Amino acid sequence: MRIMGDILLRKATINDLEGIYNVEIRSFTAPWTKDAFYNEFVQNHFAHYLVLVDEGMIIGYCGVWIIIDEAHVTNIAILPEYRGRKLGESLLKQVMNYAQLNHAKSMSLEVRVSNNVARNLYKKLGFQEGGIRKGYYQDNYEDAIVMWVKL
């Protein structure tokens, strides 16, 4: 499905692993390993991934675990050169819709305390701050804010 201009949104497959990993390593200071993503596709039956594609290249992705009626966003990222176009917002809205269609009634995620851009986006989409995970991030032991939204 088209979400913006020629940018497509679709469900990811294991064939998208390289593209997802490319976005991951260009987006995070402590990226997941390629093996971690491989395990998401092969072993974790709760994991679902959606990707944004521009001219055949994966430019963003979001992973979500849907367990019974709860959804948890594991990662969301957009390539740096595509940021600032509201693609992250569009992607997260679609993931929220996808989770609802798969019977989730709420969604949670963690976000760095210092990531005001992401926190503001999540608040805009109805997420509320629910708690702190002390030292959550392995690269610098920054705290994470847990955010929740009812779907």
C-alpha cells in the first residue's frame, strides 16, 4: 500500500533482513545484530515487521510483538536521509492499525529519556508515559521511559 508518494508500506519477509539491518545500523548507537533480526523472523511467532520501501530500497521499518491482546513495539527506524517527512508517524500509525486488526487492545514501547523527537511523536499519537526502566540502554545505561496507548 502507498503511504506517501511512491513510498510503499508492506509486511516484511526474511528476504528484507539485509535492508532492515541497514536501517538499524544507520539509526542506532547500539543496534540489534543481524542474528537478532533473523531470530525474530524464524523463531519468534509473536514478531511482526512492516517496512517502508522507496524504489525497491527499505528506508524504514517497525517491529512489533503481538501477544494475546497486547502489542509491544520493539524497534522503529527511518533512514537518516528520509527523516523529517512524517514517515515515522505514518509508519507507527499503520503499525497501530495492524496491531488492532490482530486483536491488540493496547500498545507499549520504550524510548530514551533524551529522545524528545520520538517522545513528542508518541504523545501526538496518544501514548502516555507510564514508568521508567533504569539503565535500560546498554550503550550508555540511559533510562527508558515506558509509554502506553489503548488501541
